[in-house]
Amino acid sequence: MVKAQSIVRVLPLPNTTYWNQAWGIAADSTRLFISSGTSTTSVYNYGFIYTTNHNGVPIDSLNPSSGYSQGLAYDGTHFYYVRRYTAACAIYKLTHQGALVDSIRWPSNRYLGGACWDGNFLWVSDYTSTSISSSTYLYKINWATKSVVDSIQTIGLQPQGIAWDGQYLYYAMDLNGSKPNQNLIYVVNPVTHDTVRTIPMRPNRRTSILIREDLHGTDGISGLSPNLLAQPRAVRCTSMT
């Protein structure tokens, strides 16, 4: 059965440098958590994590002083903040107060585009590619052992936002991806690594994604049909019927 997609709601966000370059997005049952990819260190909220309600209204923030973000995940207790450096990335495990409790340094000259928590493991997208013939991957990380326990080759070379709905992974191919793969969201079975379907995005968007359901527990997993939230700047809710 082919599932159709349509935008059913748009949540506008503030029109400032931080929000215009919003990158990471995560959620619990009542809140959205957003980080920014701005590298403009002079903006006052550089490196912040903002909390909004499900209407996109900012209600809280914390300043972990973690810098330029390229992804954000949440396990119900801690944030996993993808920190971009000049020629590398790191993943910071942070408390709700912004305290650093652990970290993983990603290999040099490799870049992450998104992160999500599946209830037990952290998934990240790595968009490093040296040529059109190279491959890019989604990586499954056992945080306790700091080890990669699985990987899925992506279709296209610029995977960015990644999300989990309790059964499938979703990853967004950004505007710099090779045609015809750009501006698509791929839905993948993490057990078989098979692509189940694709979802078209509006053209020329660099997009993070979040599966928002009747958010169950802490990681957004339930048996209901999900809405897909895509950003930056405005959070777009897309129904899949």
C-alpha cells in the first residue's frame, strides 16, 4: 500500500540567527528540544538547547556551552548533542542542567548530520563522502561500550536528520545530495536494512526530522501512526495515511 503525505500543520519558530539555523530536534510527551547549527559565536544563545511546547512556543532553555550542533537526541534522561568542530564531530551526553557526563569523539574528517534514540541505542547519520562513488552510513551505537554495533548504507550521499518510530528508521537526504536522491526521506527497516518507502520533502531544504506520535514514555515510541516533524525554522507536521 502506498502512503500519501501532506502537510497538516506548520509550527513557526522565532526569526533569529539561532532559529534560522536550527538543526537538531528531539521530543518527549509534552516538549520539543531544539539545537542550532549556527557557528556565529557572537549570538547570545550560541550552543543553547531550547525547549518548546508542541505548538513550537519556547518555554525554557539551557546553556551547556556545547557550541555548533549538528544533531540532538534524547533518551528521557539525557541529551545526546552532536557537536561540530572544524574537521571532526563529537557526541556529548548532557544532563537536563547542561552538565557534560560523557562523550564520544567521532573520527577526524568525518561529519555527522543527525541523531536519534531508539529506546536502547543511539543512531547517527554520517554524511562523509570523498566522491560520488563513496558510500555514507547510518551507525548504531552502544553507548555503554562506545562501540558501533551496526551500520546501514544510505541511498544518496548527504544523510542528515534521522528519526525512529518504534519500528523503522527515517533519514533525510539534504539538498546537497545527488539527484534523484536529494529532498527525500527514506524509511528503513533496521533489521533487514531494506528501504520500505520514501517521502518527498519540499525542495532545497536541509532538514532534521522527528517522529512525533502520541509520545509514549520518553522516546516517542507507540503503536500509533506517526506524524513527521521536519525543520528548520518552521516545524512541519506531515501526515502519512
